[in-house]
Amino acid sequence: MTRSLLGVFEEDATAISNYMNQLYQAMHRIYDAQNELSAATHLTSKLLKEYEKQRFPLGGDDEVMSSTLQQFSKVIDELSSCHAVLSTQLADAMMFPITQFKERDLKAILTLKEVFQIASNDHDAAINRYSRLS
């Protein structure tokens, strides 16, 4: 009875480990994508601000274009700030807890599974030795 319950525990430990690894990878992809959005919007804003410093051979002084791009860069700056805040929030509210669970709790479960496997193998070996002695 105990062995069959522990066998179920082993299956659960393996299943939750696989599930948590997949979940962690999916969450990490979200976090990485958010960081990339933050970096990309920051770069876009920087490039928009640099437009007026550019000297195009065929272009004259286009005040409307320059003004429009400066206004647009402010909007992109705000968006970049939002992305940076969201990235920090994802790190704090999503990545930190799942990393803690994976490194602490899941590791403990898998360690218990390994300890049981070792004890079970030792038990089987002892029973085999006892059977030979009888």
C-alpha cells in the first residue's frame, strides 16, 4: 500500500516538475518579450529625437516634420516608461515567485523523490539478501 502511494507521489512529482518547467519557460518568454519591447521603444524614441540633427542633402528645413517627430518621440517616451514599469512588475510579481517555487519547493519535492528511490532500492536489496539467507 505504502509503495503504491509513493509511486503515485513519484508520478505527481515528475508531472508537476515538467509542468512547472514549461510554465517557467512560458513566463520567461513573456518577461524577455517585455524587456525587448522596453528596449525597442526606448531606441525608437531616441532615434526620433535625433531626426532634427540629421542633414539630408535633398531635404530642406522641414519644421513641420521635425516638430511632429518630436511630439511623437514624447508619446513613445511615455510608452517606453510604461514598458519599463511593466517589465519591473513582471519580474516582481511573476518571475520572482515562480523562480522561488522552482528553486526551493520543487527542488525539495524532487529531492524527496530521489531519497525515496534510494531507500526503496536499499530496501529491495535488503529483502533479496534476507531471502537468500532464509
